[in-house]
Amino acid sequence: MRPHCGSPETDLGLLEQVLCVSESIRQRAEELVEGGVTPYAERELALKGESAKQLRRAEEILERAREVLREGAKAVEQFRRKSQKTPKQ
């Protein structure tokens, strides 16, 4: 895991920031040499694909919810009609 240099939560001096950045660069270089890092463009495409899948899934859920609501509205209407036709005792 690469260090976070100069993030708002840290109060590093200039020397510490330089050391942190150089360590981060070194680690990134090692990751690239080892082939363990997916290039940015590939990561971006993967994220977009995942977002699209989640969006499609959300649309499917919403459509199913609409169907259930329509079925419920029909059932309520049928119940209302039946109750109006049934003589009260």
C-alpha cells in the first residue's frame, strides 16, 4: 500500500513530504515492474462497466417494483369492488 503524502489529515514537514513522495514513486515503480498494477485506462473501463451493470440491475429492480405496485393496485381495486357489492350485515 502506497503512503498518502500530504493528505489533509497529516501535518508533514517539507522533508517528510519529499521522502514520502519518493517512497510512493519507488513503490509504484516496483508495482509496474512486477506487473501488479492495472493501467488507469483499463481500471476506468472496468469501473464504467461495473457502473453500467449496477445501473441495469437498479433498472431491473425498479421495473419489478413497478410491476408489484401495479399488481397491488389491481388487487386493492378488486377488493374495493367486491366489498361494495357485498351486502353489509
